[in-house]
Amino acid sequence: MTALLRAEDLRKSYQVGRGGLFRRARRFNAVDGVSLTLNRGETLGVVGESGCGKSTLSRLVLGLSPHDSGEITFDGAPLPDEGSDDWRHLRRRMQLVYQDAAGALDPRQSIGTQIAEPLKIHNLPPERAEQALADVGLPQAMAARHPHELSGGQLQRVVIARALTLEPELMVMDEPVSALDVSIQAQIVNLIQDLQQARGMAYLFVSHDLSIVHHVADRVAVMYLGQVVEEAPKAAFYTRALHPYSKALLAAVPVPDPATRGRAAPRIGDPPNPAAPPTGCRFHPRCPHATEQCRVEAPALRDFGGRRAACHRIEELSQ
Amino acid sequence: MLFSAENLSVEIDRPLRDPVSPVRGVSFSLDAGMTLALVGESGCGKSMTCLAIAGLLPKRGRISGGALKLDGQDLCALPENEAQALRRRHLSSVFQDATGGLNPVRSIGWQVAEAVRLRKGATRHEAQAEAVRLLGRVGLPDPERRAREYPHQFSGGMNQRAMIALAIAGNPRLLIADEATTALDVTLQAQILDLIADLRSSLGMGVIFVTHDLGLVAQTADRVAVMYAGRIAERADVADLFAAPRHPYAHGLLSSLPERQAQGGRLATIPGTVPPIDALPGGCAFAPRCPRVSDRCGQEMPELALGAACHHPLPPGRAAATIREREFS
Amino acid sequence: MTWILLKLLRALVTMGLVLTFVFFVLRLSGDPTLVLLPDDVDQATREFYRAKWGLDAPLWEQYTSYLRALLQGDFGISFRNNIDAFQVVWDRVPKTALLGGTAIAIALLIGMPLGVLAAVYRDSWLDRTVMSIAVFGFSMPNFFLGILLILIFSLKLRVLPSSGSGTWAHLIMPAATLGTGFAAQIARYTRSSMIDVLSKPYMRTARSKGAGLTRRVSQHALPNASVPVVTILGIKVGEMLGWAVVTETVFAWPGIGRLLTSAVASRDLAVVQCIMILLAFTMVAANMVVDLVYGWLDPRVRVGARAQA
Ligand SMILES: Nc1ncnc2c1ncn2[C@@H]1O[C@H](COP(=O)(O)OP(=O)(O)OP(=O)(O)O)[C@@H](O)[C@H]1O
Ligand SMILES: Nc1ncnc2c1ncn2[C@@H]1O[C@H](COP(=O)(O)OP(=O)(O)OP(=O)(O)O)[C@@H](O)[C@H]1O
Ligand code: SF4
Ligand code: SF4
Ligand SMILES: [Mg+2]
Ligand SMILES: [Mg+2]
């Protein structure tokens, strides 16, 4: 079976600061050689700290912002050029849900109009909007309201409903629940999972919250400064992470159980500036296991029986 | 007892509308060297409670009732300038937005030194030296040089360290940390929490730790006050709360955590949303969302008794809800 | 450093355009010999002067030779006084500098404190009073204020001289006239900038340190709030020079402004152009001073790069 989405060695650079008359602006790779695959009906969780390139990656794989190099295939075919008919057609099959639901909606238009908008663009029957509203558990009366009359959780439902109208095969969700309160978060997570079960959509689920990812994902990819440092099936990842960064990340998650207090956890110092990543292994200044080799030589992402990790010392450390 | 809030209420005037009461009859107490967590969802009044304690309420806001006792002295009963002097000496705050909380045109060292001078009255030179010492104390590398730098040259985590240095200047006895780690990445958050815990024990400070993250509560607090719509829903020792929450809201919050769910299953949820504070239902504010609601709840406001403000609390001492095992290698 | 070069380049281009524009407007709008020479001089005399001043050549040639001389630092001869135009202008500079400087000082010393007070006591009677005065000062035409002052202080009370220069008494009314409008504007900008700054989280930090109101305002808010005010000030210098012309005329203040009016009237091209260059130069200089002050006030400008641990 071909994977639904496959990204190969993706790179995207941004400019740092402003250039001058005689000086080129410095650039850095916000996404630096990322490869991943996503199968139909599967959820890949992408985790990592602020600024590691999660949102950039989300936009890249959907073709919403151009990549500098690398290859993206969707359903076996490369992504068409932006703006072409094929590209527009593909929009129906892949959708993005942003973190900031309130910002993704137009404050002056009614909810109904906004949910129906993608249908209008693609010449589809407008009745689907009602269905989508029902699918996300909002009453039809909401259609007449405006964004400011809705709560944060309701807005997030609206954004999901809008993405659903086109019945996409792939949904990329960039921190879909981070801005929500705990009790509302659970409602949305359930909704997202129910929808997947009913429709068999594939999710790229971006989050910095490892607990939520644990709950929703089938596989987990850990990003650090623009690169994937580990990728593994969920169970394997959460029971035995391989990469030192993954371990530190997991250890830092505050577990809601007072009995786990005082657990000695490695503390790994402040993160470096993403725009000036360290040499060699990018994690080396914070890694408790760094050696001279780590300082100079970038580790490759290697296969470890169904999972991948990029670290020189995995064999030694897992003994 | 180091500090207690007794029946604290806050009112905020609004132009052309009735005033709102974001805090209504909140009571809790804490001892030196102890951490009390104030937890609850957005808008439940956590920050207003802190601002009232610290004497930093916005212009239109005021303490409309209750007492704030520091070492048994009621801040609300003292003349304004005496209360502020007591606060200045014994109490300090750290907020969420550290980078915004530091003045962009003043060096980090200047800002910490100012706090030293205002709280202890040192000479400029002494204050400067003390500032450098404090910056080193909060784990800033090369404090001498860093003291001369400005907030925009620091990362978010470093700014939060600087804010903490500023807050512990003059050895306050009560530290209020309002979402002090919310904006930080987990790895940084863990370090800042370590720092606060370390300072708490070495300086013997009491800490009021505000958060909406129950994981942080479990990891840091001795006692917990769960707030809902401006009131305390449940007040308990941390172990008791996590083992057997008594208030239906606290129970709902804990159950909705993914860590407490069976793998792959659905999360337990609390239906509905938090009502806006200017349109609270009569009686128990949680009634529209509560699975244990009865007729009485809609009419009668439940008082905080035996740790829970509920007419029909869950029985105490149920078996601890299971937390998924997770192995860290 | 590139930004300085870019700025200079832009200033030079602007100046070139202005010079060209003024040159052609003045040349095409009238013959200087008609204005400067008595009505009854004969045609031969007129031709003599036309040749002497280079007015007989084709316009295009006049323009290029003018530019060529200019590049060599020669501003030309004032037709009217028959001496070096630069000398004519330069003699007036101290007077205008004194007037402008005093006016700016008045604007800052009155405008800033009022703006600060209005912001700190926002929505109080103080704020409303200050802002009403500011609106009044802002909307009052310059010449009208000048005439009003003359009526009151010179003609009615007879305490201040109505025109001329030389003593401090002469300076008071023109400087007040020129400064009032700017004081009003500065007050308004300071107020809105202060209001913005006062709501910033770091002001709460200062409050939580226990800093008193005076300290919070002077040490924390004002240094931040003055950054945009300084920017405005730099922009307003040009505008101020414009108003100086009016003010100098009303008070017969022997500065650049009055020189400019009379030079334009007499088509004394060299003098007009020289003033233009001087004005442009002043504005560029003001801009640079603003940039320097800006860097001094705001470390984010001073130390550009974001260093991290
Ligand atoms: N349009 C842009 N121009 C320049 N730099 C950018 C741009 N967008 C992102 N960056 C930088 O690229 C890096 C990656 O950003 P990105 O938003 O992808 O991170 P992220 O992992 O989504 O972070 P967060 O968790 O904070 O959302 C960051 O250092 C960011 O500052
Ligand atoms: N100036 C104001 N005027 C009117 N209502 C206000 C004002 N400031 C805050 N409130 C209300 O007071 C209530 C309590 O706010 P508070 O900031 O204490 O909540 P919080 O628990 O700290 O929430 P969060 O987790 O979002 O920080 C909110 O419902 C808010 O809408
Ligand atoms: S390669 Fe070296 S520095 Fe990088 S994670 Fe592995 S041990 Fe640490
Ligand atoms: S008082 Fe009633 S409505 Fe309120 S929490 Fe208790 S049972 Fe629920
Ligand atoms: Mg992002
Ligand atoms: Mg808050």
C-alpha cells in the first residue's frame, strides 16, 4: 500500500534579521532535512519545543508554503505547483486546522457562511455545511452566530467543521487543543478521535503536549531544531525512548500524580537559538552524554527495527 | 501560619455596567516553606486573587470584602501605605510573561538592583553587587556580564530567571507565582520549578503557585485550592485531592486528563462550558455541568465544608484513580 | 552603517529634486530684473544686468551652470545685495536658531510634563483640562496667535516689544508663538505614548517592587514613552521651520524665514536655493540626531543582535 503522505528530506529556510545594502541577510533552516510518512487512517504525532519547526513543517507538507528542497508525495503523486488546477483540487483532500481558532475565523462573518465557504469555492452542495456542524456536535442555531459569541472550545469545533466539509483524507492539526481549557480539551480530543474512526482520515497531529499525543497518536516523531531526532510507534516511544532528547522531554512532563514526585530527572539547560543551531549533533550542548564526536559529526537518522533515531550513542546508552 | 485569605472578595467596576465580582469569598492559608496551588480554568479568578493579595489590582478593581492576614496582621484593615509597606517587605510576585514584565530600556542588573534598593534600602553599589549575586543564585551563567544586558538579549527562560531574581530580592516570605512557567517549554519549565522549589526550601518562603496544569499541581504543591467561577470548589492536601477528589468539578477535571484514561479509549469530559462571571446561575455555579446536580443545587449556594463546596460531594477515600504506568529509561 | 548611507542618499535625491523645482519655478515665474531694478531703467541697463546675472543664457544652460557652481561650493551671488548668497543666509542663521531652539525647548518643557500628567491622571479633570488646552493650542493658527499676543502684550499692556530682535524681551513672544502649537502636539503624543506604556506588564512589575508613583513614571514609563515622542520631534522639525517663516514675518524677526519671503518676492534665486539647501541639511541633521537619541534611549536599537545563552 502506498503511504498517503510522504515527505523526503524537506528543507525550508527563513531569513534572520534584515539585510543591508551590501550585506546579505543570514538564513537558517527552520525545517532541515525532515522525512516522514503517514498512512491512511493513521495519526502521526509531531512533538518538540517552541521554535523547532512544527508549524513550518505543517504548512510545508500541505504545500501551503513552498519548500526549498526535498520532495512531497500525496497519494503516490508529487504535490502539484501552487495555484494550478490540480493544486486547488488537492485542497479538498488535505486540510489544515490552526492552533488559533479565533484568529482563523473572520469576526464579521457568520459561522454558517464561513463553514460553507470551502463548499462554495469547490462547487459542492451547501447542505454539507449543516452536516459538518452536526458532526462536531454544534446545534444548527450556531450557524447564524458570529465568532465573538462563541467560546474557545466552540470556535475550535467550528474550525474543525470547516475543514471537514470537504471530506479530506488528510488533516494536519497544528496544536488544535493547546489554547483550550482542560475540560474542553478532552471534549475536542474525543471529537477528533471519533471523526477519525468514522471517516478513516489520517492525522498529522502537532503538539507540544506529550500527554495528549500519547492519547491520540499511533506513531510519534520528535523534532529538535528543525530535524526529526526520533520516530517510533507510540508504545515503544513512551515505554522506552531512544534519543537522549526524547528522554529529557518525557522526563520533564509533569505527571498528574503526586506519588511520582521527587523522581530524579535530567535537566538539560536552556534551548539554543533556533536561528543559530549548534554544530554536529544539534542537541550536544544540552546532552548529558555528549562526546567529542557529537560536537563535530551530525548523527544520521538510523533504523532500529521499526523505529528511527539520530544519535551516535544509542547502542551504548541502551545497554 | 504565614498567610491566610479569609473570605476574600474582589469587585471590578465596569463603565456603563454593573461591577463584576471575579473573586467571591475565597479562603485559604499557608505556612512558611509550603506551596499552595491555586488551580482552575481560564477566567475562574486565579489572577485576580493574586493581584488582590499583592495589592496590584487594576485601577477599577478593589477588595470588596474579607481579610488578608500576613503574620496575623490584616492587610485590609491597615491604612493603605502601611499595608503596602508590609507587602513590599514580605511579599513578591512572578507573572507569566517574563519578557514583557521586564522593562525593555533598563538593564537586567539595574532592574534587579532597583528591587534590592526598594525592599532593603541598600546603597547603589551594594544593590548592584547583590543583584549580580541574585542573578547567579537563580542559575544565570556569567551573572556579572549578563547583568549589563537587556531583556531582548535574553531568552524567555533567562528572563523568567531574572524575574525570579527580582522577586526574591530582599528575601520575601511569600512568593506568588502566577502561571510563572506556562509560557515555557517543558524542559525549561522543569528547571524553573526546580529553582522555585530550591528557593522555597532554602529561604523558607511560602509559595502561592497558580496554574491550570494539574500535572504541575501534583508535582509542586502541598495544598491545593481548586477554583471555579470565582469561588473555591475544593480545598485539600495534594495527595488527597488526586486520590479522591470530593467536588464533582475537581473530579471531572482530574478524570479528563489523558493520563487517567484507559489507553486509546475516550476521555472523560465535563459537558458544557464555564459560564461568564457576569451571568452566573443562581445557587451552585457548576450546576449546569454537574452530573450530581439536584434541585437544591439550583437554589442554594453550597458553602465550603470539609474541603468541598458541594451539596452532594463524592465520598472521601475512594480508591485512587489509576495513573498509567510510564517507564522512563 | 548602511542605513546612514541610504538615508544620506535619499536626502541628496530629495534635495536635488527640490533645488530643480525651485529653480524652474522661480525662473519661469518672473524676471528678477523687473522686480529688483527701478521701473524706469532703460532696456540697455536691464540687458546689462541680465547678462551679468547670467539670465540671458538658455534656461537649461543656466540650470547646469548653476549646479556646476553649486558642486564647487559656490552658492552664487545674491542679486539684491550683490554679495555672496551664502553669506547673506549665514548671517541670519543665529537668529532663527535662537528662535527655533527656544521654541523647541518650550514645546518639550511644557508639552512633555503636561502629557505625562494627563496620562497618569487619565480621565480626571486634569487630563481633560490639559487636553482641552492642547486642542486649543493645536488648532490656533500660528499667525493668529502671534497677532493676538501683540495685541495684548504690546499694544494693550505695553510690556513687550512687538517686533525686532536683540533682547530677551524681543524673543519671548515669537518663541511662544512658534512653541505653543508644538507644545500642544508634544503633549498629545506624550500622553498617548505614556498611556500605552503605563499598561505594559513591566509597569506592574515596578509596582510590585514597591516603587512609588514618581519613580515608576520617571524611571520606568518615561524612558519608554519618550522613544516615539523623539521620533515625532524629528519629523516635526521640518514643519516647525515652515511655521518659523510665518512667525518671523509677524514679528519682523530678522531670521531665515523673513529672508526667504523677501528673497522669493524679489526672485533672488541664489538666496532661495541656499536657504533650501540649508533647510534640507537641517532636516537630515535632525533626523540623524533623532536616530542617535533613539539608540541612546532604546537598547533594542543599540544592540541589534539577539544573543542567547
Ligand atoms: N515567516 C517566518 N520568517 C522568519 N522566521 C520564521 C518564520 N516562521 C517561523 N520562523 C522561525 O522558524 C522557526 C520555526 O518556527 P515554527 O513556527 O515552525 O516553530 P514551532 O515548532 O511551530 O514553534 P511553536 O511551538 O512556538 O509554535 C522559529 O525559529 C521561528 O522563529
Ligand atoms: N478589567 C476587568 N473588567 C471586567 N472583568 C474583568 C476584568 N479583568 C478580569 N475580569 C474578569 O475577571 C475574571 C477572573 O479573571 P482572572 O484573570 O483572575 O482569571 P484567571 O483564573 O487568572 O484566568 P487565566 O487562567 O485565563 O489567567 C475573568 O472572568 C475576567 O473576565
Ligand atoms: S549524538 Fe551525542 S550529543 Fe547527540 S544526542 Fe546522541 S549522545 Fe547526545
Ligand atoms: S452543589 Fe450540586 S451542582 Fe454544585 S457541584 Fe455539588 S452536586 Fe454539583
Ligand atoms: Mg507552532
Ligand atoms: Mg490568570
